Amino acid sequence: MAVPGGLSDCGKQLVHKAALYGCELLELKEKHPHQWIYKLFPAAAGGQVFSGLARAWRGPYPGLTVIHTGGIALENLGMLNKLDPAGVFCGSALVADLVKPGARAAEARKWLEILRPRSGGMAV
């Protein structure tokens, strides 16, 4: 599935998807929940993070799944997760060692440790 994204036009993209499916915007969420998604790209750049946009988008589009990608690294993952605990985080660091499965698994475990809630809540 291709997920459109950027730093703007979230609503425009959702309206476009609804039109492609022949439904109204709020029907898109109900009838095609897998399309109630937007990619925040870049999520971090130049020392700035843009997770505030995800919160802003969820105001008019409740329950919107936001994929944070671009600029995500182990070093800023914890902060981004605190800013948007409902976010989905992707990073090239997770695929940097594709030829070394053990290294990739070790990196993934570090990410999961940061994302896993300390008490209560859902596990990642």
C-alpha cells in the first residue's frame, strides 16, 4: 500500500482518497480504515521534530494513523514517541544491516525497548 505524505495537505489527501473510493470523507474512515492514514515526512530534520503536526491533524481527522518517517533514529525515537505515542515510527536504521541479520535484530530490539510502554498500555 502506498501512503501519501508530507508536512501539509493531510486533509486534501484524505479527501482525494475518499473521492477515489466514491465515498464521503468520514465514510472513508468507516468503510476503508486502512486508508485513514497519512505519512509525516520528514518527521525530523535539522534538529527539529514535526510531531505537533500529527496531533493537529488528528483534531479534524480523529483516529488518523500517522506514520512518522524521515529523520527517525534511535537517538530521537524516545522523544518522538513521547510527543506522539499513537504514532507509527519507521527508520532506515532498521534496514541498515540487511546483510547482517543478527545486527538488524539487535537494532530492532533497541527500538522496541524504547517504544514498549513501561507500565500498562499496549505492548508494541
